[in-house]
Amino acid sequence: MAAEATSWQKEQISRAYVHALATQGGYTICDWNVDKDGVDVTLRSRGLMIDIQLKCTQRPRVTRDGYSFDLDVDTYDKLRDPERSAPGHLALLIVPPDIGRWVTHQPNSVVLACHGYWASFQGLETVRGNTTAVRLPRQQELTAKAMGSMFDAARRMTLGGLRGLN
């Protein structure tokens, strides 16, 4: 049985995955040294921003329609805060149990053997307890195109908030 990867290894492969997708999509990436606001990376596109909390697992909890991840309520509340200036998201990266299979070197490429899913926190309700199960539907794969959808939601959020000004 393969050994469990350390939390820093999981964090770094998650960052590498998001960086690759953001680069493909043409988005600017900001890494935070401290995620006291529940945010590991912020992506920018033409003045819009989206915040992402990164999580990684070698043993995903599979549900009927995707995956579920237990997130601490403090982070959940930070990501769903209606006063955020950028919408909060969770990105869950799923990696093979064997860390040796995470990255494969081929003659013309390097392949990341992982896949990610995302959830938006805008409009979610208050929950009680220390953790809450976040649903990540299988159709919400984390891709460069999905990041574009996140920016579309940020645009709607920003424009909706600006309509009341003046």
C-alpha cells in the first residue's frame, strides 16, 4: 500500500494543477502566503477576481453524482460570506494513492495524473458544527473552461452589486 502524501505535497500538486489550468485559460494567478481568509489562490481576468481554496485527497469520498469533501465550517463561512468582493470556491484535486504516479514523464510531455472538481459558495446557507460536507458534482470538473464560468459568475455578482451605486 502506498504511503499517504504529506499535506505540503498535496498543497503543491494542487497549486501546480491550478497554475497549469489558469495559464491555459490566460488568467493571472496570485498565491497567498497565508490563507487566513480561506483562500489559497486568487485568479484575475480583466479586473475580475475569483478566490479558490485548494484541497487534495488520495482517497476521495465518492457519492452518487460526484464527490463529497468535509470542509471546516470556518473556511466554509469565509468562502460563502456575502460581503466578499470576489466569489469563493473550493477546488478538490483527486490524486492517485501512489505519489509516484502523480507525475509521469513521457518523451514529449509531462502528465499530471490527477483530476479536479469545484464548488461555488455564493448564496450558501449557514451550517452548524465543526465541518460540513461540500458536494462536488462530477460535471463540475475543474478545467480552464470551468474557470471561465467562475469568472462569468463573478461578473454577474459585480454588476449586480454596482447597479445599486450612484
